[in-house]
Amino acid sequence: MSSMIKIILGTVITSVIPVLIIEMAKKKKWIELNDFFHRNIIYYMTMFCVLLAGNLYGNTEFVFTIIIGSSILHILGVCGVKFVLEKEEKNTVIWNHGMYYAFSCIVFLFLGADYLMFGNRSSASWFSTENMISRTDGMVLFFLLLFYLFIQAYFSKKSIEQKESGEISYLHENTQSIKKSIIVFVIIFLLIYTGVALLFSGFSYITWKLHQSFYLVNSLLGVWVLNLPYIYLTMRSGNKKEVILEESYIQGLVGLTGGIGCTAIIHPFWMSARYIQDVMILCVIVTLMQLIKKIPATIRGSIMITAYLAVVIGLFVR
């Protein structure tokens, strides 16, 4: 099978069919999902399949570029468009996950780039060996996720947030509906994993054929293809832009600490300069987003979109 056929088939299987299946299931009342649950179940399934495929094939670069690239795309690209298109409203979202996300990025940079301070010595740090994200580093990252979950469970007033945002949804209590929902999600998961595997194979061949780096192909084509369902479902949803932004922080945080953390535990990987630059850019983005909260939404969105275009251009420059 040619690489282009694999990419086209992988795109359809990963990005089109799962959305159609859920839409059909909702119409037939097999599952009860709101917009939040709909887009997030597909997104987390996709990222889990990326994590699974990357570790099975032993390609940590695939996992890293998709997770970090998706986070930047969501925060700057998707949310930027939402901020520009939606009318100005008073922000009623009471949570702020951005600062913890920025803190996690800083910890990741310390774990992966402390060789810059200590030099290429195997005993440079108890956490890392030279510029490698080791298994110990992976456990530190995963601990950050567990600590975050503990904070959310202990301090957050969940009942108030659910009432104000209307973002929490559960499967229908009907037992028959739950069984059908499980079957639907299993089918979607198998489809997404098949599509991700096809895309991985197709991207690898294109990289070799065009003499381009896998990092560049995956950071652009891979990120966009795998996030098409999320982009579509977010743009058509009625959720407020601030809710989408906080959701993007959570997704990025789970990906960085949970996804990349688990990858490091299974397959410790070397930190290239590009990896370090990507996380530094992400850290700056998340931090600056906390500083421009008072700016009008349209201007804020324009800045976010411009910043995303600058990041994309920077991929070619680097």
C-alpha cells in the first residue's frame, strides 16, 4: 500500500468515521453525550492511540511531537479563532489550570535540559542522565499528574462548577444504553488505533522519500490530521471560549505529565534541542496567556492566531 493511500485512509478512519459513528449513535439514542463529552472522548482516545502506537513502534518522537503540537494548536489556533468569532462576554469560568501547566513545563525543562547547567556528565543530576528523560524523570512527571488530580479532587467545588458551566455529562442510566455505548466506544477506539498506525507508517515513508525530518512532517501534517475531529467539534459547539481554553490547558497538562511521563517510563528518550525549544515555547505561551486576560477577546484572539502562525513558520526555520 502506497504512503499516500495510507495517509488518506488513516485520515478518514481516524478523523471522519469516529465522528460519524457518534453522531449516528446519538441520533439512535444509544449514547447520551453533550458537546464537551463528545469531543473529549475522541481527543483522549486519539492521544492514547498515539501513545500506544509510539511505544509499540519504539518511536518516542511521534508521541512527543503530537502531544506538544496538539497543545499549541489548541491553545493558540483553535482558541484564537473562538476568541475572534465569539462576541465579547463576561468571563464566568472560575478555574485556572494554566499556571499549573506552566509549572509542569518548567519542571519538564529542568528534567530534560539540566545538562546545560551541569555539562555532559552521567552524574549530572539525580533526575536525569545528560540530556535524557529517564524513567525516574517519567515518574516525576507522572507524579505531577497525580498531584494535580489530588488538588482538583480535594479543593475544587465540583458541584458549583458543574452547575455554572454545564460541562459535565454522564452516560444514560439505562443499562441497555450503557452496553451500546461501550460497544460504540470500543469500535471507535479500534478504528482510531488502526488509523493512527496507518498514518505513522505513511508519515515515515514520506519522511524518507522527501528527505524531510520526521519531526517536521509529524509536527505539521500529523498534528492537524489527528486533531481534525476535535477542531470540527469545538468550532460547532456552543461552549464558551474560556471553557475551551481551560479545557486545552487540561488536555496539554495530561499529555505532558501523563502521556510523555508514561512514554519516558517505558522508553527513556534523548532530549533534542527541538524538544527543548518546543516546551520552552509552550511554557512561554501558557504564561503569557495569563497576562493578557484583560485584553478584549477579539484582540486577544488575533494575538493568539498570529502567535500560532509564527510557531508554524518557526518549525521551517528550525
